[in-house]
Amino acid sequence: MELTNILMRLADRGGGWVLIVLIILSIVSIGVIIEKAILYYRFQRETKKLWSLMKSHLEEKGLDGAMDILTQTKSPVAQIISHQLSSLNSGPEAASEAMEAEKIMVKMNIEKHLALLGTLGANAPFIGLFGTVLGIVHSFKGLATSQQGGVMTGISEALVATAVGLWVAIPAAIFFNFFKKRSNDMMAYVDAISHLILKSYHMEKAKKLNTYTKLNSK
């Protein structure tokens, strides 16, 4: 009964306060979208450049000088790969483990605040629906003392909360999926460069072994 009274008091206020909450959430969502759009645009450009440089360098010169390319590139991918490259002296398995550990931390950092967009995309319509329900209850409470037209006006105004909820949710859901795709693409570049590094490592190791074998056979 106490809960019912609380809900009825909320209904007496209508759904206007829900609109205020949704507008605040919309502003926060737009801020996150702008921040991540700038961030991922820069990261994507730097990552593609790094991929091109590392691919050509590893194919032509091997591992020598590869670290210089990584230190000159301000990219999360370069940060991850540098951990692998600096750990190669401990063996390819240790290098891969070092890379995976850094990869997890970097991914957590670049996906920071994305959960907010996902949450808004999934739940903003329900917040709007809650405001609509409160508005409809408020309208029907005044049915006995109001004209029918006034009640219908109140219902139509209450439905605005649902529309605003969708207005907040749709961009949040779209950009959440878009940014997650960008993040996964970056991690795919990490794996691709990592495989090239391991390939160069094994080729250089095999070359040194062949040279050593030839010298000993003489």
C-alpha cells in the first residue's frame, strides 16, 4: 500500500520530470558520442598508417628497427605491439602473453563510457514509457472533473515521454554498436601485426640456425 501511495504521488506530478531526466541523459549521451567519435577517428587513421608501415618494414627488413616505428606512432595498437616486441627475447609465448595482457587493458580504456551508451540504448525507451504511464494515470485521475478533450490532451502530452525515450535510445544504440565495431577492428589489426612479428621472428631464428649449421658443417 505504501508503494502504491508513492506511485500515486509520482503520478500526481505527471511525467514532466521524466522528460527532464531524459534530456539530461541525452546531453550526456551526445557528449560521449562526440568524444568517442573524435577518439576513434584518430585511432583508426593512426592504426591504418601503422599497419602499412609495419607490414612493409617487417617484409623488407624484419624486426630490426620495428620498435622505432612503434615509438613514433601514438596509437593504442602501437602500445600493445610494443609490449610484444620488447618481450620477444623471452620467447614467442611470453611475448604473446605480454601482448594479450596489454591488449585487455588498452581495450578497457578505449571502450570506457561505451557501457553508458549501451545502457541508454537498452533502457531509455523504458524510462520514457514510465513517464508516459505516469502521465496517463495523472490524466485519468482528473477524468471526473475534466472535459474529455482535456484528458485526451493530457494523454497526448504523456506520449511525448515515450517519443523522447526513443529519441535518446536510438542514437545511443547505433553509436554503441558502431564504436564497438571500431574497437574490434583495432584489435584485429593488433592480431594481424602480431602474426607478422611472430612470422619475422621465426624466419630470423630459422635463418640464424641455418647459418650456424652451415658453419659447423665445414
